[in-house]
Amino acid sequence: MDDQGTTARLSITCSDKPGIVAAVTNFLYNHGANITSLDQHSTDPEGGTFFMRLEFQTPGLDIARPLLEKTFAEAVAERYEMDWRISYAADRKRIAIMVSKYDHVLFELLWRWSRGELPAEISMVVSNHPDLNDAVSNFGVPFHHIPVTPETKADAESRAIELLKNKVDLVVLARYMQILTGHFVNTFPNRIINIHHSFLPAFIGANPYRQAYDRGVKLIGATAHYVTSELDMGPIIEQDVIRVSHRTSVKELKELGQDIERNVLARSVKWHLEDRIIVYGNKSVVFS
Amino acid sequence: MDDQGTTARLSITCSDKPGIVAAVTNFLYNHGANITSLDQHSTDPEGGTFFMRLEFQTPGLDIARPLLEKTFAEAVAERYEMDWRISYAADRKRIAIMVSKYDHVLFELLWRWSRGELPAEISMVVSNHPDLNDAVSNFGVPFHHIPVTPETKADAESRAIELLKNKVDLVVLARYMQILTGHFVNTFPNRIINIHHSFLPAFIGANPYRQAYDRGVKLIGATAHYVTSELDMGPIIEQDVIRVSHRTSVKELKELGQDIERNVLARSVKWHLEDRIIVYGNKSVVFS
Amino acid sequence: MDDQGTTARLSITCSDKPGIVAAVTNFLYNHGANITSLDQHSTDPEGGTFFMRLEFQTPGLDIARPLLEKTFAEAVAERYEMDWRISYAADRKRIAIMVSKYDHVLFELLWRWSRGELPAEISMVVSNHPDLNDAVSNFGVPFHHIPVTPETKADAESRAIELLKNKVDLVVLARYMQILTGHFVNTFPNRIINIHHSFLPAFIGANPYRQAYDRGVKLIGATAHYVTSELDMGPIIEQDVIRVSHRTSVKELKELGQDIERNVLARSVKWHLEDRIIVYGNKSVVFS
Amino acid sequence: MDDQGTTARLSITCSDKPGIVAAVTNFLYNHGANITSLDQHSTDPEGGTFFMRLEFQTPGLDIARPLLEKTFAEAVAERYEMDWRISYAADRKRIAIMVSKYDHVLFELLWRWSRGELPAEISMVVSNHPDLNDAVSNFGVPFHHIPVTPETKADAESRAIELLKNKVDLVVLARYMQILTGHFVNTFPNRIINIHHSFLPAFIGANPYRQAYDRGVKLIGATAHYVTSELDMGPIIEQDVIRVSHRTSVKELKELGQDIERNVLARSVKWHLEDRIIVYGNKSVVFS
């Protein structure tokens, strides 16, 4: 599970057919790759969809990486019409964190990152408020203030896209309170992770913690998901809950909710960085 | 916590004012009651609502129960405009279980009851299908088959009300798949408990387990609540969840969901039987 | 995940070397097996131990099962010095349940089995007490009473071994309160599952629930494990906990502990029946 | 639940007798205190021990605090031989955090404190290593380096006691890796909180995470407790666990264990600061 400089990861999605695992593992074996982890999932043996995540060690490879990928495409991927990707643990992913004023999730990520728990480069923090500039800068991370008003929203998004596009591999919405347009979302497909509170049942409308309190819920939680153009309806990555009671005040509900948000988002970002998540349609397969 | 033949329980709801606890505990003390448990909750010290659950032992009482209640009403309850109730553990509550074809929750209750874990009398099982007659009768519990069709629905409800009214203290919907009318619900206010699956987020429409699978949820759960005229929106009593993954098939999701339903409903019924739940508006205060 | 009459499962343990996955999946592919699930785990890419669980569908096989196994042994398993096993979902495993007087775990298993949730045949229940004879017989399962006293312990074990040996594939200790000898345990290696309460920290000695209460523990739990000759120290299969508080009486702690035991053992038995568990040394790898 | 400048808290432990609640609440009512929360617990109605936590609002008091306490002692506490304490939310408790090199728990506390989530003053951090000086100072908290070697251990403890005694109300061992002497522990009775990992079962000896991995545990956890002279055996305040699998590496087990430690200790410290914990013998009653 631990990252090593020599680890590569292959993710595959395709229609399920006999022989896929054999074809892939043969190919890698014949080129000197040592497979150290393999997870596979089929939705249905007949006509279902096939997902695979495979970790292999690169030191014994008999060809360079670009050639490995080109050969794999021709020899294996095309035959099975695979959607596939190879990534290398040594190529650290670059993250942008977008945040408004709530800072609990932002600091959880910065803090874990500063302790070496997130295998990534945090390239920048982007906020529609200037408040967190100093605190972010103390971590040595560039801070960009892009104010957003109803009038400037389109311009602000353009500036953000300019900052992020091709500069980062993952955008984390750490309680960023602006709704993103479909254009923004489609610029980073399956590369924007959002976190929000979750309840059973859902409470629609303003002040959901007050509604949850008024209904006497016994569990509050949080969900991390990839952002799609349909608000908060993208593929779920991770969820968790904590028990509460009638004694838990609305203020305490919010604090506990923030604790859950911190942990759920941190786990989700880590799994994304380790290429453990394959998105298919509106579902995520998480090989955790 | 354990039931004893000598235990009485007093539940109180009223507007919060100084002196309530003193007035109540003084009254009981002066009449020889020994308070062995007291839970109290205020929504707000200023103008909030006050809830109290109090267990006391009756052997030292200096007056009979009816007089105790009459005196309490006059000396304490009226002054604070209390909504209150005294119940006695020795007066076992009578339960009716309503069920359709899914039997997992029904048997969990019958089984715990037969093991002495539910301090109640199970007076009858009512079902719109005849299938479970033999299995229920094996527990020594009367079984009533009341078929329901669109044409006979009104008559069937009337028959059920006739069977249940003044005969039972609690109606448990153990996966009873008929929607009850407002008339039925209002006949047993805060005395009908229902169980249903819960997800984060909620999935509206048919086959929610399939929808949950398709979205890749990581937690599935169940909620027990009192039934009000607004479908599945009554005061929540208890909730729980279990972790699942993309590997969990729809069939397995359902089985795990049933396990959660069994436990959540069993806990809820037990708390109701022990007078641990005070309903106020659409909220439940559970002194568990 | 769901059992089908055509599903076969291959479990492998061996020293990790390059090429294992390719060799195995090639072999199966070349003989017409359709791999529908594959889980693999390596403790270490260099010199570690390799575990694999693989489900495949048998309808397309080009050779009969005995020949498939013989050929696999010669063509693949010997080369990698594998410890391996193929089992077929259609060959239902036979279970014996051993029990004393606590019946909660026994009935959980019988009940799930009667509902079709356990893919097995429950061949018999063996008890050192006669009490549960009728209740077990009602499920249509043979009941054997083998009394145990200090004087007859050796004889009793011999009788039990005679009953069970070659007659059942799994022995479940459902709160069987007799300590088994090393001889008994070694007769059924990695085929005896036990359940017992667990606490953080462990409480040694008599009446652990009382000790847990006196220390104010906030979690109580249960552990299911394979039985080895060292008491309660065998490979762990599954564990779970539930929150408690100072309000939870010793009696309630025991009841909650029993609820956990029921669920943890039921999950463990199911995983064993589905060949999801590979034991290696004192560790279990559970491909759940 | 929320702290207010006008909130006072009364904690009581005594032998259970009829009339205690009435006597206490009468006394407060007669002096103008408005009771806003009351939790009570009896271990046994006959001859058991009685615990009570009561929050009241002070604005309407008819006497000053010292006189209130003196009068309460004479009028109520002596009669029932109570062990009791009144504290005021406005008098923020002073905390010292002791730490070695692991910094995850320290920073969780400093961070929550800097966000206003811990109602206390963090007076100082004491460490046997100089490493964390700068990071702590950035929070505006004094840092004291007291090196400890086998030769200087006694002197070092004396220096620490001198620093802490009468200067702080709570000592939090945030992964402080030195064993404290009975003398140190007895200087701060029930005022030292420690956090350590917990497993089911416990793993004695070096490298417990490696042992847990080798045994295949499915849950790892943490326990916060008050420190007594018997190592890690003091009254338990809070516990929590997280699920792991055979895929979780030893390094990941440690990271997950640290996440649990952070949350469990933070909750425990908060409850101590809010006077929610009553210690009795080796048990804690937590009115959370």
C-alpha cells in the first residue's frame, strides 16, 4: 500500500470478456513488471463492466515508460476497447484547494500534507475571500484571492480556470461556497472533489443542522464525491457518520459535522492520489 | 436500567421555568418515592422547553397510585402546565405487530420477546397476507389475517382499528407495506413505530438499493420513527448504518439493510416500552 | 458476489514471485474458465507472501473438474510451490454447530440458514446439555447430546470427533463453553470458528462484563477467529463493537454483547462458506 | 450544552439516599439559581452510589459565589456526606500539554483551541525534546524543554512539578513517552489525561501495530483515561475504533491509529473542561 518511487499503477475499465486478466498480466510479466497488487471487479460475468487496478514495480522493465504505454495500447488495450491509464507514484500529483471562509477542511489537508501523509504537491490555494492568506502562506503554499460577486462570477471563473488548467491534477473544494458552472466542471472531469454534510434523511433548504436538530436525528455525516454538472449528485467516494443525541446542540452538531468532513475528505483525497478510484458513469469503484 | 416490579416512571414536558426539578423531586420525596434515575433536558434556559424522565421506586409510597397521580396533578403539574405521564414497569405494555411478507423484523421481535429481552406482552400479529400464520402461532401469539385490496382498504383498516383500539399500547409496523390513512394514524398518536431503510443521500422512487448501488454509496442504514400523517416524516427514534463497498451486490445490500432494520427497530421498541422516549412536536427526546 | 451453481473458487498462497497472476489466469483462460472476480494480496513485493482468491464460471470448461485440478497442479501449482484449493459453490459445505446453554448465536445461525442466507447444509447441532433439543429439532436439524464431565471429557471428545470427522466441513462453536483439547483442534485445522466477547482493554478473569462496567468502558465488542491450540489466540476473522455508557447496566452490557456476537459470527461463517478466507500462519486474509 | 459566561456546574458523588435530588434542587431554587441541565446516575437504588451533574445559570443568585458554596456545604453537602464541586464556565481551566516527538495529538489540541473549540487557556507545552519549540510558539503558547535521561529523571520530574503545580488545572499527556512516577501522578489526582492506542485483543510488548497486523485484526482504536499510579489502568474517559483489513499496511495502521487518538483525546479534554466527568474509584461517569 505504501508509496514507493518505483511503483506504477494501471487502471482499466472495459466490457467484461474472458481473458482480460490473463492478457494484462501476461503483457506486464513479459516486459519485466512485477505485479504487487491487483484488484478486480466485475459488475456481472455476462455483459457486465470490468474494472481493474494493478500496482507493479518498474525496476525490471525491459522498455522505457512511453514505449511500455504505446505497446500496451496496441497489444492489449485496443483489443478489449479499454479505457485505461498508467500513473507513476514518483510523479506526484499537483493539487489546488479552493476554499471560502470555513477553514477546517483546508487546514486538515495542509496539515496532513505538511506531515508527509498526502503524496502530492499542493500547488496553490484559491479563495473568494482574502482571510486565509497568511495562514496558508505559513505553510509555504501560494494563495490566490479571486473575489466573486454576481457581476464578476463569469470573469472570476475564467481567472480560476486560467490558474488551474494544465497546472494541477486535482481540484479539491474544501468548503468552497460558490456554485461552479458546467463549463468549469467539464474542464476538470472527475478531477474535482467536493465535501458536504449528509443526513439521514436529507434535509433540503436552509440550515440543515437546525432541521436535523428539530427532527431529532441520531446520526450526522459527510459525503465526498466527484463534482459533476448536477449539483452534489456526482459519484460518491467516501462517507462517514457520528452518533448524536437530543443533547447535542445545533452548534455542537456543526462542530461534529466538521470533524467528519475533515476525515472523509482527507481519506478521499488520499485515495485519489493513490489512483484507487475508477469512475464509471455516476459510480465510483474505490479499491481501498 | 433494569426493570423491576417496583419501578415507576414519570415523563414530563412543559415550558422551562425555574424550580421545576425542585418541585417535582420534593413532591416525590415527601410521598416516600425513592428517585433512582433522573434525566432532564432543556432546549434553552430562557423560554425553552423542558423534558424530564424520572424513575422512582414505589415500595415506600405513602399513598396509593391513583391518589399519587391525582395529587401530583393538582400540586405540581397544573402549576407548570405540564404534559405528564406516570407508568409502572409492572404494567406490561401490550404490542401489536403489523407485517406483510418480509419477516426478518417480525422474527427479531418475537425472538427477543421469547428470550425475555422485551418487557411487554405481544398481544397479536396482524398481516395482510396469510403466509406467516404458522410461524407466528408457534410463538404462542395470535395471528390475524386482514387482506387488503384497493377496494377493501377502508374496511380492512376499520377491522384493524377494531382489533387494536384499547387492546394494545403500541403498534409496531414490522415492514408493513400498506400505507396507513390519517385516520388510522391519529387513532394511535405517538404509538405507532415504523422502520425503513435510510441512505445518504436519500434515493427517491423504486428500488432504492439498486439506486444506492449505482451511485456507489459507502453506507446503508435504517431509521425507526413514530408514524405521523406525513409519510416517513415523523419523529426519529433511532438510526444506524453499516459500511458497504462497490463489491456489495444489490442482494447483499438488501440483506445488510435487513440486519440494520432488525437491530434499529428492536432498540426503538425497547426504549418505547421503558418509557424512555418523549415526543415533542416532530422531535423525539430519547433518554437512552 | 452471489452464489451461483456454476461458480468455482480458487484460493492460492505461495511465495511472491513475478508471473504468478499471469500463469494462473492464462491457465484458466486456456481451459475455458471465465474469471469473474479476482482478489490478490502481497505482503511485500520482495520475498513476501502472495494470496489470491479467484472466482470463475465453469460452463465453458474444456475438461472435467478432476482433470482441471490435476492439470493445474502439474502445470502451475508445482512450479510456484503453491498451497491451493478449488471449491465449487454447488458443493454446499456441511456445518456442525456446537453449543452449551447460551442459545443466541445458535438461533441466529439456524434462522439465517432457514431464510436461505447461509449457503450450507447444517448437518447437526452437538451440545453438552440436552436443553436445546426441541428447539433445534423444530428447524429439522439433528441434535446430539454429548454430556461432558471432568471424568468423561476425553470420551466425550472422542464421541464428538467420531460424529464430525469426515462428516462436516466446518465446526462452529456457538458459545460452546468447554475447552477443546489440542487433539480435537488439530483434527479440524482452520475449520473451527469460535466467537467470544472482546473489550478494549481485555479483561482477564471471571465476569468480564462486570469488570468492563467497573472500569467504565465505552465500547464492547466481539471477535470471531479460527481455533488453534492456543486458547482464543487463533487468526481473527471479524470483529465489531457497539458504544455503551456508564448508564448501561451489566445485564444490558451482556445483551448488547450477545447482539454483537450474533452478527460477527454470522458474517464470519458466511465468509468461510464462500471461501473468502485464507489462513496463513496466525493471520487471516479475508477477501470480503 | 454551550458555554456561557453565566453557567455554573455542580458535580456530586455520595451514597444514594432518598431526597438528594430534592434537597439539591430546592437549595439552588431558593437561592435564585436556574437549573438548565441535570444528569443523575445511581449504580443501585439500594446502597448504591449517586452521581449528579447539574448546570445552572448564576444571574439570579441572591448571594455571592463563596457564600453560596459555604451555605451549600453546611445546608446540604454535610448532611449527605457529599463529595462535591462547583465550577464556573467563566473561570477557564488552565491546561499544560506534555509531549515528546509525536506531534499529531498536540497539534489537534492547539488547532481546536485556536479555533475556539476548547474552552480553556493552554498555559504551556512541556516536552522532553526541543523539536517542537517553534511550532508551538507560533500558536503563542510558551514551550518548556525539560530533557529527561535515566540519570536526570527525578530532577526533571521535580522541575515539571514546579512548573505545573498550582499553575494548571489539567495536564494532558499528548503522546508523552516517559513513564511518570507515582509522586508525579499523585500531585495531580484525576487531573492527568493520557491517550494510547487500543486493540481487541490487547497486544503486549513492542510494536503493537506490527502484532495487530500479523494477527489480522479488523479494528484498531484508542483509549483516553485518567492517569493513576497503575500504568494505563486508570478510569476510561473515551474510546473509539476504525475498521481496517489485511490490506492495511503497518504504516497505514499507525496513521489511522493517530487519527483516532486525535479525536478521542480532543473529545475527552473537552468533556473534562466542561466538568462532564466524575471519577469514582477506577470508573468515570461521563455525562456527555
